[in-house]
Amino acid sequence: MTKDDDDQDREESHKVGDTDNSEENVGVCCFFLKFGTCNPPRPPCRWRHDVVEDDGKVICCFGATCRLGHANRVLGPDNNNREIRQQHWRDFNAKDDAIVGANPAERDATLLRSQLEPWSTSILRERLAKVFGEDHRSLEFENRGKIMKRLLEHYEQSGMLPRRIVRVDGTRIREDLQQDLMVELQKWRQNHKVNNRPALKATSYMVLGSPREFEGKESRKARKAATRFARNRRLWELASIAIQEVDPVFGANFTSLAVTYGFTGSPHIDKQDTGPFYGLALGNFPDGQGELCVEATPYTVATVNTKNRLGKVDGRFPHWVSPYDTSTCDRYSLIFYSTLQTYTPPTKAYFGEPSGT
């Protein structure tokens, strides 16, 4: 059954649960403030409903993340200023030790907390209840900082640290194709020295969109995408050959190709992906390093060998790149993904048979 957009927004927003809910900070229900009524998908609603009339100043429970028009009340008329917004989130995340690091690039990917940080507070609450047996009702109004602290304590007491590692090998691509791709990647590296996704730690980062995304469009964004594609057409063509030889169906439908150099660490979730992605790494980094890691279960991390191989994982689970020496080694990566195809719900974090532990 398909929900209308308003119901879907309502359900997703009630799942967020990342606001500090100590008694003095429990916000006004966003939907009650907007519509004068509230029908949460899993009643009762945890937020306040004691506002008689919206005076245009009351801050709703979702603060600056509100998608129904209340965000401006948090940051004021300068809310579109990037520096102001960044400082707001630094202050917000520092409160009660809610989140460590302003973004994934600043976090140590070898630490358990960094690997858990991409999950929403509601998911962390659920893990405390389902995995570690805490009373879900007692967690309902705990803020993120306290939830994370209790979760880390449970992991420490469980005797299951470090988490179990499952090793998976991707599908090797042809050697001549490896060489041709390296030539194009080195050319790209000479011309592209910018990280276009600074929240992730990489020396260079670029995204190429499929021609289907910009052909026949006249917007500025479409023109820029077309120019970027034209400059890197040969790289796209070689990458397309590689993915089509491994997975013809996926290769015919992916919409975007992320190209990176020096990517490392950065535990994150790709929320806009509509399904799993494929990753391919090339370079002179040592075997067993610079691997694609993804949380498979609360107690298991899969390390996927993508060196000269295409490995398939679901980026809607926390994932990162294991350490390697970026000062002496080269590591390029190609990430094939889709944001416009039919959405497929996440089922498992990695694909393929484990090759060892």
C-alpha cells in the first residue's frame, strides 16, 4: 500500500527521535503545531501538545531539522548562512555528548562509537532493547548521549569486543580493464584536486551522473553535470564495462558513479540510495588494507575486498574504509549506485559468500 506524501513525512519524522527529551527540553509536536492534530503511526506521541495557538515563534520538536516550516525559528533569518548552520549543529551535537565529531570525516573509524554514530537515535534505542534486553519504555525519553553511553557499556560488558570480522571477496575484473581504468583515474586525479563531499575524508571526490539525469534539461545543474560527464566520458565508459561484466542488470540501471582518491575512514550511511551499491578500488595500497567495511549485525563487521574487484554492499548500513597509509599509497575507488531507481528496502549489509573470518 502506498502512503500519501503527508502520511509518509509524518511517519518518518516521528521515527527521528533525535531531540533532547529531558523534561525541560521536550518540544512541541511538529504536526500538532502545524495542523492542530496529531496521529502518530505508533501512539502515543512523545511530544508536547499544550500550545493553544501558534505564535510563529514556538520551536517544534524537530528544531532545525523540521521540514514543515518551523526550522527558521531555531536559527532566525540567517538560517541559510552555512557557517551559522554548521555552528548550530556543532553546539547541538556537543550537548550531552550527543554526537562525537561534526561529520564522518572527523571520526576515528576504528572506534566502535564512530561505527555506531551513523545510526539514528531510534535505531540505537531499539538495539538497547532488542539486543541487550533493556526496557524499551525506559528508553523513550533518554537523549542520544545517554543512549550511546549505555550502549557502549553493554558492548564492553558483553565480552564481544572487538566485533567479529567476516571477510568477503568481491568479483575480480579483467586485468586489462584494471590497467585502462588506472590510466583514466590518474588523468582525472591530475585535473580534479577537490573533495566535493567534504563530510567524508578524501583527497579528491567527484560524482558523475548518468546521461539520463541531464539530457534534455536546461537547468544550471544539468549543464554542469553534462560538462563534467564530457570531461570524464572515457572513465564512465570503462567503469560501465566493468560493472556490466559482473552484474549486467545493475550495470544497465545505476544512475551515479562516485570517483574518489585517498578516501579513508568516514563511517556513514547513504540515506539517498535506493538500493545496494558496488565498490571497486584500484591502486598500490597493500592487500588487507583500504577495505570496504560494513556493519553486518550488531556484533559483526564485514570487510569486503574491493581491490581490483567489484564488491556489493548496502550503503544504508554504516560503512567505512579500513586504514592504509595515505602518505605513501595510492587508492582510487569507483562507487556505482542509484538514487532515482525503484526503492528496494534494505535486507542485508553485504552480498557474496564469506571467504574467512
